[in-house]
Amino acid sequence: IAAELTAQVAAAEKAARAAAKAAAADASPVEVSWQAHRRGLELSDRLLWPPGGGGLTPEEYARQMARELRLPPDLQAAAALALRRETQGGAGAGTAAESDPPVRPER
């Protein structure tokens, strides 16, 4: 019985993942706006974000943007935090400020 239940749970998990992936693929990108503030610098952006990130995390987006704009690491981390809040709808969505705890940027 345990093996049968394990197989049923595994099949249900597989079906749920496939359904979530299909729903994300069918969904339209959403507009997100965010702001980040560090050491007197302010950065903001407005973009279309694909549901599920389209394979790109907020941290990866911020890292690429920081590289292109030659931003300091702490502003890169603040941008990633603000974008993650906006895309996940968390508290204080869309803004990362000096009072936020420090975030170590990915390199």
C-alpha cells in the first residue's frame, strides 16, 4: 500500500508541476515598477515581467542591469530585492530603501 500511495503522490506532483508550467506559459507578462535607494543613489525601472520570471530571476536581472550600467554592488542588491518584492507582491512591494537589511549581491 505504501508503494502505491508513493506512486500516486509522485504522479499528482508531476501533474501539478505540468499544470503550473502550462498556466505560466499561457499567462501574459505583467507590468512591474520598482525603485531602489542606496547611498543617495536612486534607481527605478518599469518593465514587462513574464509570469514565473520566464527563466530569469530578479537577482539575475539586477546583476545584468548592474553590469550594463556599472552600478555598485549594494545598488544591484537593492534592485534585486525591490524587483523580487514587486514580482512576488510582498510587503513594501516595489521599493528597497536604506532601512532594508543589507543584501549580499551575487557575483
